[in-house]
Amino acid sequence: MRFFRLTFKCFVDCFLNPPSSPIVCLRRIVNIS
């Protein structure tokens, strides 16, 4: 459950404040897991 919340938060952060590309967000999620 906690992992899901972290992933969801990362996606929301990406949507609200997108970095250079979505790939950056995906890599961040991979690093968290």
C-alpha cells in the first residue's frame, strides 16, 4: 500500500510539475522500488 502511494504521488508530481520527460518520472519510480 505504501509503495502504491509513493508511486501515485510521483505520478501526481510529474503531472503537476513535469520534468524534462515522463521517462525521468518512471526512473524515479524504479529507484523508489
